[in-house]
Amino acid sequence: MGYCRAVVAGKHVYLAGTAPIPRDGSAPPEDAYEQTRLCFDIIGEALERAGASLEDIVRTRIFLTDPAHFDGVARAHGDLLREVRPVNTTVVTSLMDPAWKVEIEVEAVLP
């Protein structure tokens, strides 16, 4: 398809939608909280390679497959970004893989 996980443009870092895909190719966790944590692990690694960290996130966009998953996703988001307090948009939609409950896109500013 031709895209990058992260692009640095000036002081901004843009991360593509990140799904809960384990590195080993196994199935994603079943729990929305655990899927969200996995997404942020992947996001954190990409930010680090770009010279940033989770603390530099200024915007999150969360795509959920069902409003019932919101509590788990919100808890994980809060565990990781409570002090950062990025702006957020959450949308309920379908995703590419029916096993995914969440996909997350972020924007950060380099320190």
C-alpha cells in the first residue's frame, strides 16, 4: 500500500493508525484494555525511533468497534497519558480485522 508507521515533519510526528497486532503474528489480546496497551507499546516504539515519547503526544484518535469497549480503552489511555492530557477524538466504526476492538492514531511534537 505504501505508507510509513511514523513521519516526522518539522517538529511534528504523525503516526498511522496502529492496530493491536502482536510482533509474533499471534492473535491480538481479547480484552479491549490489553489491545489498547499493545497499541500504545507499538506507538511508543515508533515515537522513540522518531526521537519522541508518549509524553510528547498532543492528539489521539481512537477508533472503536463497539461503544462497550470504551471503558477498557479509556482506562488504558488514562493509565498511560493521564498526565500528558492530549486532545482526543473517539469514533465508533468497523476495522480491517474483526479481532481488533481498537485502532489508535497519534500526533506528537518533538521535545
